[in-house]
Amino acid sequence: MKFIRPFRCMTAQKILRLSFIIIIPFALLSCGETDTAINQEPEKIEFIIPSNFPAPVYNISRNPITTDGFILGRTLFYDGILSRDGTISCGTCHQQSAAFAHAAHDLSHGIDDQLTLRNTPALHNLAWQKEFFWDGGVGDLDLFAINPIQAHNEMDETLPNVLNKLRQSAKYPPLFKKAFGSDSITLERFLKALSQFQLMCISSNSKFDKYQRGEASLTAEEMQGKTLFDNKCTSCHKGTFFTDLSYRNNGLTIRNKADSGRAKITLNSDHLYQFKVPSLRNITETAPYMHDGRFSSLEKVLDHYDKGVKDSPTLDPLLRQGTILGIPLTAEEKRLIIVFLATLKDDTFLRNRLLSQQ
Amino acid sequence: MKQLFLSYTLRALIVATVFSFFSSCSDDHTTAPDATKTGSIILEFDNVAGDDEFTFNKEYTNAAGEKFTTTILKYYISNISLVTTSGTVYTVPQDISYFLVDESVPTSTKVKLSNIPEGDYKEVRYTVGVDSVRSTMPIEKRQGALDMSGQGKDMYWEWNSGYIFFKMEGSSPAINEVENNFRFHIGGFGGYSAQTINNIKTVTLSMGTTPATVRSDIAPEVHILADILRVFSGNRTIELAKNPSYMFSRSSVDIANNYMNMFSFDHVHNDAAHSH
């Protein structure tokens, strides 16, 4: 039985817990041993819910993830053909090594070097997210990609053009045929393939995940940091994903008045300058921080919560305790919280070659 | 078909004469409806400007006395129902009840509905815009007029997912800006998870005394006038000089409350099927 051997490297149980079931040609998994047996079976992609995750929000039964659908989605994600002049792909701004955020960019450059309005967020565990954008303007992952493609400062292309370019290419009709049974290229198939790739960007193997599943333990310092975090941060950065997915104003000074945040979507002045509470998974890799990328380090973020919180009519009440604004923190507390946040880094995800440009 | 070379009055006169001939003809000979049979009906949305035929780039004057010309005019008509003289309501199946009336696409102004049970219909009801349920449906439920890569390509806000229900653009010398353009992009279905503006409007038009007699061999054409001057007046007079741009904003509600009243029933043409 050819599948027994690779499992030598990890327990079968661990393999099942991986968010991907990967059946890679035999030689690759034999841990460096010379083995001439060649298993012709291609890598197989399956959407598996990690045991420490809740049920996903995305209805997978509407868009069952297949190996070919995923491969098509990945090809599209990394292809500049989605932009007007062929120069910008989704992967230009969403880089795997930065958990699909944009490393070292407060704002990102789209086509013709134009700046985006906001900081590029990490893309991970999107199947568990109900709304997208810093302001939650899009309520369905499938509909999301329309925005970067058509935004004049990102890819500046139109949907009819993108689909026509794909239809006329030599490469894509066969890929659509493999994924969906015929080479007809429709908006629905295009968007669903892109979603299949993005849905598989599951980060569930950080040290913290392993701790949650009882597979690893945290050091004394990491535990101290966790206790501080639980006391001071989890009212907003809650649960397995470190966000309650709500929109809040965490007291940043207003730098761009035109970006009113959640109020842009609801037209409600109670929502002025509220932004989505971001997940903190892989947070050590996604600098700079906040919706406009204003903080270059986690130290600066914690200094903000400690001393920088600015009062305003929509400041979140949790950050105003009597006359005290923000979350007072000692230098040691800040250090320990950052030690804990580092346990959210998931190397398996950041280096998973299945998610990389091929 | 628009007969642009005839003055509107002359045209109306001819249409009325022809129409009275046909309607009296069908009144006399139409058989009783057979509920087991179906036919079709056409709703023609004829954009007009007051008493004039509406055309792009022609100058009209709005209620505020401002002259303007138009370059884009399109709107969604959806969720159509027909009511018989005895009060029975026939609702077009939702999946095929979305239409984009686009002044630049002549065929789009005639909304053809098929598989309608035979009947004498006296009332038509429809939504201007896209209902909130459809507005949150997954991509596979957005076909035809709702396909953002097809007919619906310029009628969708990708940053705030939702359809633009009504789009009108043009220019006016009254607008005192470098570009004297006006833009009305009106939408808003109420919001995904938090409440926001709702510009979904429903319209009910009575066809008066002559019903539309749908038969397997009669495909009535219901002629509906859409008076675009009413976009600027009614609920609130719009002054382009004050605000030339209405998009996703609270004030967009004023435009929607105006245009919901721009529709009026003109006449029905109970003509033999296949003549259109």
C-alpha cells in the first residue's frame, strides 16, 4: 500500500488535521529516501475544516472545491491578464510570504503606479469571513474580485474584456474545461475558480493552533502574553480568528477625512471611521498595520493602544474607561503580548508551495 | 419602433387611430381566455420628455428651468406581475423577471414576457430596481440583465456590492463647474448586514378600460411612457446647479422618489402574435 510510507514523517492523525489533504507523487513525500516508485496520482485538493475551527460561513456546496478548479483559480490569481496592461495580478499586492498581505507597503501600487486607498489586508481563512473590505462593502467572497479588476487604481480592466482575453488565450479554455466540464468561460465560473483558490488559503497550523488542538504547548512567556491578550484585547480580537468581525473605531487619528470607513457603506454617522476588526493571525508577517498601514511595527501598534488613542464621538466605548483612553500597558506587558502574537505565525501556510505561483 | 421624424403629436394621432381600429377589432372577436393556454405580452417602455420624444443629446428644460442634454439613460425593471380584470395575479417567475431598459439599445425598451396564461389583464406591477433578495444572491443567480460581465456591466457597484437601479448622465450649462456634467447613479437595496438606503420602488399601472387580452394568438403590446422630466420634479425639484451628482448617498432618495412617478400607461395594442 503506497500511502503507508509517507506517513512515517507525521502521524496519520496529523495528516488528517492538515487543511489540505495532499497526495503528492510518492517520491516527494518519502522524506528524502531514494524511492523509485512513481505514483501518477496528481496532487489532490480538498477543503477540510480544521478541528479547532467552526463551520465556515461560505457555502462550499455551491462551489465544491476540486483540484482542477483550485489550479485554475491559482493560475488566475497570479496572472496579469486580469489587468488592463498585463502588469498587475492579484499576487502583486497579495504576497504569500506576507500571508497574502503586501509586505512593507502602507498603501499598494496598482496599475500606472497609482496608490490604493487602503492597506492591503492578509488573505487567510476567507471561508470564515462574512464581509470583505476594511469597510465590509462586499458580502460575498465570489463577488469580491470584481472590485480590484475594475478599480481604476488597481487593475483597471473590465469584466467583459477579461473574459474575452481568457476566451482568446490558448491556455485558459482547456483549464476551464478541466475544472468545469466545458470550455465555456463565464463570469460565474471565473469568479468561482478564483474563490476556490482563496478558500484554500487556510492558515491553521500556527503554534497557537497546535496549542489549541493539544499538539503543542506554549512557553511560560507566551502564556503570560496570552493571559494579557485575553484580558485586554479579546473583546474585539476574539476567538479562533482573533476578530469578532465587527466594525469599530479604535481611536486612530483621522488622516484621510474622505475615508469614512463603515459609514461609507451604511451612510450612518454613528459608523464614521469604523473599520473591520482585523484577524491577527500571521500578524508578525503583515506589517505595516491598520487600514492605512500607518504603523510599521507591532511595538507602534501597542504604543497606540497605550498612549495614542484619540477620543471622538464614534470611539469604541471599550477604549474609554472613565477618563482613561485606550489600554494602559507597561513596556514588559507590550513585550509579552508581542511574544504571544508571534505564536500566530503559520509557516506551513506561508510556505505551502501549493499556494505559490507555479 | 421610434418614429423620430414625426412630431410626437402627429405620431400619437396616428397611433391612436390605428390603435382604435385594432382594439375595437379585438374587442369584437377575442375569444374567452383558456386557462390551459399561454401567450405573450410586450411591455414597451417609451422614454419621453414631457410631450416630446426623448432622444440623447437633445436639449430639454427641467422643472428648475435648467437646460440639459442626456448621454446615458438606463434602468432596471423587475419582478413583473399582471392582474386580470377578475383580480387574479400572475407573477412572472423571478429568475426570468429582470430587464434592463437601455435607451441606447433599441430592442431593450420592449420587454417581452412569454408563457403568460391567457387572460384579460388590466393592471401591470413592477419594481424599478433589483429587489433586496436578489441583490444578495450568489453569482449563479445573476444571469441575463444581472450579469455584471454582460448587460449589467455598468450597473453594479463593486465596492459596495449592489446594482445601480437607475443611471442617467448628461450635461447642463446650468452647472458651474469645469465639466458641466451631471450623474445620477441611483441604487441601494437596504444593505447586507447593516441597514442603509433603500431605493427599491414598485410601480402599479392600471390599463384603464381596455384590458390586454393575452391569447395564444394575441400578444398585446402595453405602451408605457417614462417621462424623464419627472426625474427632476415631483417629490422634490432637483437643481443641477446645486448638486449635479447623485450616487450612493441619502440625497439619492430624492431622485428615486421622483422617478418612481415617471411612468404612465398610454395604450394597449391587442395585436396578433408574431407581428412584433
